[in-house]
Amino acid sequence: MRKNLTCIICPLSCQIRLSCVDKDIKRIEGALCSKGRRYAEKELHCPTRSLTTTLEVIGGEQRLVSVKSDQELPRELLMPVMRQLAKLKAQAPIKIGQVLAADILDTGVNIVATRPVSKGDNR
Amino acid sequence: MQLKRELMVIGGGPAGLAAAVAARRAGVRDILLIEREDCLGGILNQCIHNGFGREIFKESLTGPEYAQIFIEQVQLSDIECWTGTLVTELTAGKRIIAANSRGLHRICAQAVILSMGCRERTRAAVDIPGTRPAGIYTAGVAQNFINLRNLMPGKRFIILGSGDIGLIMARRLTLEGAEVLGVLEKLPYPGGLPRNITQCLEDFNIPLYLKHTVTDIHGKHRVSGVSIAKVGPRGGILPGTTRKLACDTLLLSVGLIPENELSKAAGIKLDRLTGGPLVDETGQTNIPGIYACGNVLHVYDIVDQLTKEAEAVGRAAACYIKAGQSQLPLLRVQAGSGIKYVVPQQISAPGKRLLSFRVDTPGQNKYIVIKSGRKIIKRQIKQRVNPPELIQLEVNLPELSPGNIIKVELK
């Protein structure tokens, strides 16, 4: 089976051409670095993505704090995780890197703050 | 009362932050950084997605994380920052008027760095006919509402324009529970990076309509729908292809323009092709001691490149402050056939010089040819060229013959 992928690891966006037999890569072309092969393998077996979103803040200088998943999540869990995060709020002050939701949906992945938020009145 | 500073930096986004820190490290003691918003970081604060910093930090950071690194450097370098302050006037004599809650301030400086960034093109810039209901936003405004203000601008979206901001907003809106009916692009190829087509559209089954545009906006108080049509090879609407789509919001991601109102009023010459100031390799404009860096100069696609170049501009401004003068441009650099623009547009001193440019259409196995006068000084093959991807090449110019023109061409 032949398959074309766009590598999403970096902005170069390598166009990867694969020949595979039952999800085993027999031949790979077009990836400019070794990360491309790892990406292609993951993409065939279990595509994963980073999630970046926001959480509502209580008592902060900002209304929202930007957050990210500290590891990639299985792609099909992005929407379920979003629905779970919609129920949560974070209490200011918040430090950058602080875990705001641990082990989200039993994935072992934490949701961490990507900016600091000091105490305030949610202007 | 007039305040005096060695260096003033106008704009506290990634360019201004990097330039200010670099100038401080190069020995400028007295720096004032002025920012319009209440916090530093500029547009990165609302770019909560990741992918920033791969070149400089070898990891994929989110916009706020990338900004925070430089905000901390500014704070550690003890650089004076005025946030919530709008510069209303800049003169060729390097005097500014700035307004904030404490009043109006007149400040003059030995050198000025312009780092005001860019702004979005609006409906008026692309002339979409129709009514004027609520529900028409630029993609960046919607991004600001959702990521900073906790406001959702609509439920059913059409996005016009396939630049990276449009693609990233398509994913963001979907994650936040909205429906994105499609992203429309009038050109035969997408404006954004291929990886964003994959991770922002294909991952969420959002259709991309190439060679399509919005021909009409419907609705009285709120957008009720848009008409879309196919675009022909010459850019005109193909008759008989129009159809109506029901939606409540139209997002426009139709390009960015360097924000140069202050520069123009100061008499700084702009490049018609970039929309930014004409600069030499140090980032100096036609007014000695006034420099430009970041998106105010030309719209970058990767912040790491912007940071590195802004740092060099910060160092150049420091040299100018020390020497009290700078070299004048000797050569012009021009975009030849197949090239959209080149920065810098002028060269003042011999040496290895980095040229940044964009091609005007996608292509494969093309030669980039750089000529000095009639002589070819560099020739490089590129497997793939794409207008959204900025190309940077270094050329060695051991000596400059005044009046010579450096030309970049695509063959």
C-alpha cells in the first residue's frame, strides 16, 4: 500500500511517501530528517497530537489562562479532553508550567499553564 | 517637559523585546520600551498554539511561552517598559509623543527602533459586496476574543483565506465546539504551511475549497449566510458556480499589512512590495538612527527568524548610539522575475549579507539566481519553492561598487 503524509513536526512540512505492508513501513521517501520516520510510524499506528487551549481563571488578572498538554494525546481524544476541560476552572495566581489538570481522562497526560496569571479582578 | 533616552523601542512584541535585550547586552544603558497593550508579548499572547521556538530553543513552544522567555529577559535586564501607552507621533528628529493614563509624554532619543508589528486586512481591503451585518471578523480578532477574552464570536463559520492564521482558527473554533463549514482560498494552492493543512483541517475533516471566494454576504442584523463561487484562471468569478451557504459568522484571513502609520508620518520611505520601511542590512531606514525590525518590516512566517534578525537590529542601534553615525546605503537590492520581495532593499557595507525573500508562485526544481550588476554571484537550486515560505540566502559581497544593483531572480 502506498501512502502520502505531510510531516507536522516542523514548518518544513516534509511530504513523506510511504510504501507499507499492514502498517509496516517498507520504504520511506521525502523526510529530510529522522523525526519524519518516527512521525510516519506513529501516524500509521496511533496518531497523536498536542493540545493547546485555554482554561477559565478565577480571581486572576486575565480571564483565561493558555494551557497545553505536556505530552501528545491520542488524536481521537482531543474533543473528549476539550469537553472535560470546559468543566474546569483555574485559581489565580498561576505559574507558567503549573499542572492545572493532572492525568486528564486517565491518559497520564497533564494539562499545564503556558503563561503566568497573577491575582486580580478578571478585567 | 521632555524626557531623554538613548534608545526608544516602539512595540513590545517579539521583535521589540528581542531588539531591546540585544541593545542592552551591546551596552545601551538607557532604553525605553513602549507597548500599547497592558502586557508585553504582542500577538504571541493570543497565539496559544505551539510550533514556536524550534530553531532557537530546539523545542516546540506555545506563543505565550515563547513570549515569556523574552519578557523575563527584558525584566532581568532592567529595561524600562511603559505598557498601556500609545505612541501617537514620531518625527524624523526622533522625538515622540506618547499617551497613557498618566497623560501625554514628549520623549526624544538618540535612536529609535520601530517594532509595531502588522495588522490584518479587512473586508474593505478585499471588497466583498453584500450587507453589513454583525458576524464578520478578521481571524486575529476572533482569536483575541476566544483566547484572551473568553468570548465566542459565532456558531457556524466560513473562513475566507487559507493563510496560517485562518487554518489555526479553523482548528481552534472546532475545538471550542463551533462548526467550520469550510476554508475558502481564491488561489489554486493554500496560503498556509502544509503541516497546518494536515493538523488543522484534515484532522477535523474541515473542507478546503481552493479556487473559491465569497461573492456576497447575506443577513440584516446578523450574518445569515454567504454566497461562494469558483474563481477562474484569471481571478474572475466563473459564471454559474455561485451557491449560498448558511452560516452566522464569516472570518477573514486575507493577509497582513505592516503597521507603518507612525513611520510614514515621520517621513520614512516604505517599500511598495513589503509595505514596510526600506532598510539596509542593519535594519536602518532612510532616517539615520531609526531602525525597523519584525513584522513592521515585512511579515515573517517563523518567529525564530524574526527574533534573530530583531536582535541584530538591536545591536546595530547600539553601534549607532556609540558612534553617533552610521553608513549610508551604497547598493540597491531588487526583486527580479518570480520574486515577490527582498529584504533588505539596500546594502551599506561589504561582507556576508543575508537576503530574505519570497517567490511569487509555487514551483519545483527552480534556480535562485542572485546577480550583482550582470555578474551572477550566487546560484542555488531549490526542490520546492512556495510563497508562504520565506527563503533566506547569504551572499558574500567583499566589495561594493556604488550604484550597482543586486537582483534576486527565480529561473
